[in-house]
Amino acid sequence: MGTAAMASKIKSEIRACLYACSSKIVARLRQNSPPMNNDRLQSNTIGRAAIEQT
């Protein structure tokens, strides 16, 4: 396994982890706050932002 393949594997694992983390955070925030209409939109935005940062 070359260095590039290794790096891309690690990157995709980090990405998956961040996505899971942001989903958990959003779910927890959602429990603590009253329901909002743009709830789903916010969770998608947070997830996407986390992915784009890697």
C-alpha cells in the first residue's frame, strides 16, 4: 500500500468520524432546544462543513 493510498484511507476515516461526531452533536443540541423548522438544514450544513475542512 503506497503512501497516497494510505493517506486517502486515513482521510476517508477521519471524514466518516467527523460526520458521525457532528451528527451526534446535532442530535444532542436538538434534544436541548425547542424544535426548529431549519433543523434538518442546519445538521446538513454542519456535516458538510466538517467534511469540507478535511
